[in-house]
Amino acid sequence: MTAVSGLARAKVNLFLHVGPVGDDGYHPLASLVAFADIGDRITVAPADRLSLTVTGPFAEGLDGPGENLILTALRALGRAAGIGDPPVAVTLDKRLPIAAGLGGGSSDAGTALRLTRQVLALPIDDAALSRVAATVGADGPMCLFPRSAWAEGRGDALTPEPALPPLFAVLVNPGVPSPTGAVYRAYDDGPARTADRLAPPPSWETDEVIAWLAAQRNDLQGPAVSMTPAIGETLTTVAALPGVILTRMSGSGATVFGLCRDQADAEQAADVLRSSQYKGWIAACILGG
């Protein structure tokens, strides 16, 4: 088979409720997750041995190929399939910011797993592939098959939500990392919240969904802002853009999203921010749908 390519979609937590850390060292979560129509690009080709090449505007921000979650996932896939390291050459075109709260590493790994299974025609079903994806972290299975879903437990108890409509957004990252572990430690130093999953919105019409989301929260936003003031400045900047109805941080940060009523508003908001000489990463996108 020749090379195959796929989009490793950016993941956005539309809300994120976090409970206190448990005896197992994990925090219980409740979130509604949507995937964007933008992300990194993964290409997988048959080869003599496993290799990874990283290109793209954010390639230099990675620790190095040896630390990449793609290799971790593919080596686990090889063990599950009984073939050793899969003989494929993987190219990662890294177009999403690093440590951005967009699930980039997990999404890269999930896309590489799906494409490698296809290229090598491995007899691994979806359930087994999900178990392999879990080796890169709790959100590995979520990012393996990117679709709108409720996430609970450690983030790995998933319930698809096909009713979520397309949501038009501008994504903005201030160009500073927001390490997940440090943000959770800062969260633990504050008042405990609950990982409550509320009832769905009364209607899945776009305006109803945005109004319902406005009543939710991201429990990691406050701790992240306290550690990285640039996130708070970005929240204020995005909230002031024309057409933006709701502004929130995604995941553990540092990316901020602004929801708009339609694609034209999202693109206009992105254009206005670019014209202001804002130094961070900016992208208009469609979430879910």
C-alpha cells in the first residue's frame, strides 16, 4: 500500500468540570468535547523500520522524536499485534501549538494508530485499538475516533453526542505553554470543585447550546490564568472581538476559544485579531457537527 494521510483534529473542551484528586492520583472529569476541522497532518507509509519525521511551524517546539506520543502509541500497537515495532515511516506536520489544551499529542497518536492499522492491514479491531490508544493517556481513546462526546471518569468514559450542532469558533493561543501537570497542581491548591455532568441543553439549536455552555465552567481556567497571565489577557482580548458570544479556555490551556453564531463572524473575528498585530496563533474553525 502507498502512503496514507489524515488530519489529527484539534480537541476543544467546551466545558471542563474537575473533581478533587482521588486515591489513584487521577482527577474525575466531566466535559463536552468537540473536534475542530483543523489540526496536525499525519502521513504514514510502509517502510523497513519505524521512524518519525516532524515538520511544520511548531516542529521545533517538540522535545524530540524520541519523546513523541506517536512512537509510544505505535510501539504499543506493535506489541498488541505481535509484530514488534511497526515498519512504517511517519511524518508529522505539526501545525497546532504545543501544550495548548487542544489534545494535539493524543490526536497525533490516534491518527497515526488508525493510519498504521490501515497501511499494514493489521487484524486489530476498534476496541483493541482503543486499548492501545489508552497507553498515551486518558484522552487517547477520545482522540482515536474524533467525534463530539461527553467525557467522564478520567476522561476515558465516553458517550457520543451526535446532536451537537456545528459551532463556529476562533481559536487563539498566546504562544506560551501551559503544562497540564503544573495546572492540576495549582488546581489542587485551591477549593475543591465537583465533576458534575449536568442535563443537556433544552434544545440543540446553536443559540440554546451557547447559552447553556455559558452557564458551565472550566475549573482549570483560574489556576492556569494565575500561573500564566497571558491566558487571562487573551481571554479579555477574544471576548472583545466582534461577533464573539462566549469565551473560554480549552482544557488546561493555553488556547482560548471564542464561539460565534456563524462562520462569517468567526472568520471576521480572526481577521480583526490578526490585523491588530496580535503575536499569538489564531485560527477560525468549525467545532463538532
